Amino acid sequence: MTSLRLKKGDQVKVINGKDRDRIGKILRVYPDKSKVLVERINMAKRHTRPNPNKSIKGGIVPKEAPIHISNLMLVCPQCQKPTRVGYSFLQNGKKVRTCKISGDILDQD
């Protein structure tokens, strides 16, 4: 299994599929399936049953479906361009993600 270079909260751009060229924020990551859930991307309609105990109304509800990470590119927060992700080490030995275009550090923490 390869390591995922995308994290929850990252801004990504869809490069392939029905939502091509749309940008969204990662809501959840599924590393075992190599898929992520992106806000308002790959919307699917789910038929839900009403449940008054949980105040669920029921009907046909649109919700996000997971999308494979090969169809996404990370958008660099500094240069606002889709970029590949590289890694480098800081002076204190901490490993950080970097933008391949500008070389800026992507991790804020």
C-alpha cells in the first residue's frame, strides 16, 4: 500500500471524470481504498427512509461519494496552482510536504 500524499482539509482539483476542473476541500480520507471524500464533488443520490427518532425526513438526498486519489491534484495554498507533492526535511529533522512548482512548504503545523 502506498502512502497518501493528501490529508483532510487539503484543497484539491479534480483532473479527471464528470467533475473535471472543480475544486473542493477534503472531508475524509480512506487510505485502505485510496479514496477521499471531497466537499460537493462526485455527488450521488441516496434514497433514505424517514426516521422520526433521529429527525431524518427521508426521500432522495444528494451526498458526496468517495473519489479515487488518482483523479485529484493538490492545490498549493501559496501559488494557487494544482501541483504534485514532494517531501523535504527541515533543520530540526521534521519531514514536511512541499509544492513541486514553487518549493513552498504545504504543512502549516
